Amino acid sequence: MTAASCSLQSCPELRVLSIGSHRCAGAHRSFSTLQIEPALLNIITQFLLEPPRLVTDRFMGLLTGPAVELKDGDQTACHRYGVGANWRHELASAGAHAISEGLVKWTVRCSGHSWAIGVISEDRWQDLQKDNSMDWPFVGQGVGQGYGMIARRGSVYISRQSPAKDPWNCNCADDYAVPASDLQGATLFSVVLALDREHVFFEKDGVRINGSVVQLTEHQASYRFIASVPDKTSSVTIIGS
């Protein structure tokens, strides 16, 4: 998010601050009360306007299922030709960097009719390895581990993991279906992890996808990028800085 794009209408946090300053400043309706403390204003400005840091990442062989092949110096994960999969974790690969603070972004190029990208916490990665269910994404229909954007033959969904106390999603939390018009002409996708604000969201060509913000349920965890590639046409490439 840039200073130009963060208006009172598009940035709820800025709107709250503006309302607060109106009450303090009376008829002046300005940030004059905040300007008395430049250091505080600088911190608030950085929090609201500073763009996410692009993570220069790669897939890690030790965190890659047998049905996934890594190429391009481990920047690309693709389906391994001739290798089948019995469990969902066999089609997944996670990144080398575990993020525990800040505002960060992974930008990727995806190909094929079906793929999934997102983030997963360290603990949930361990749970994924023990998950003996078969649905190719790491998460889908609220069942599985992590938070993901899932492409299934032309349809795209935003999915969140099931609660720890409800591993099979008995409450039936549906995925959010992204309108096809919102993704038309997309070439690059991004996963943006905002740990200070305890949420993750997804972008298309640098613009946030409407309805893609998902609240994190594990606030003190470290998270890794994760991808799933179920088909011989599937691939996900992490774009460097």
C-alpha cells in the first residue's frame, strides 16, 4: 500500500485516527494533535503507509513432498512427472524462510489450471505431515492446514484452516469464491502476511483481491510460504526481489 492509495475511504486504520484527531482538535479537524509528537507520527505513518517487504525466498527440499519437483535453483515447484500422491502433504512444498514478525510479501507466477499458494505456521506444517486425508491443496473447504488461494480449473477460492478443536470443519466454513472478473488478465499473484495486524491477504498484479483478507488464528507463530501443485501442468515460481 502506498501513500497515494491509502485514503480515508480505503484505509480503516487511518479513518480511525482521523476521527480521533477530530475529537481532540475540535473545529480544526486535522492531525495537529499528533504533529506535536513527530516521533509518534512517524511510527504511525510507517505502520499505515510502509509497503510490505518482499521476501527473497526459495523452496526447501526438506519441506517438499515426493510428488513435487524443484527447479530453477529451487525457485520453482512443479508436479513431478510419473509420481502419484496418496496424501495432501505429498503435493506441497514450503519456503526456506520462516517469518515471525513484520509485514512481508511473496510474489509468484503460477501456471496450469490448478495450483494453490499461501502461508502455513510451523506447528501446522507438522500437522500437515500427519494428515492422511487426500484433497490436493494443503487446505480447502476449511479442512487442512494453513491459509491459501486455490485455483481449481478456472475457479479461484480463498480458504482458511480449520480450528484446532474442529479439525474436520464440522461447522462447515465455506471457502470464499473470488469472482472471475477480479482476476482477469492476472500475471502475478502475491501472498501478504501482516503479523502485526494478525491477518493474511492476496494480491493480483500488486492490487489486493477483494474479500481475500483472512484473520490468523495463531498469533505468536512463525509462518512459511507454501504451494501445492497437483497436475502435470502445475507450477509455482517465487519471484525474487
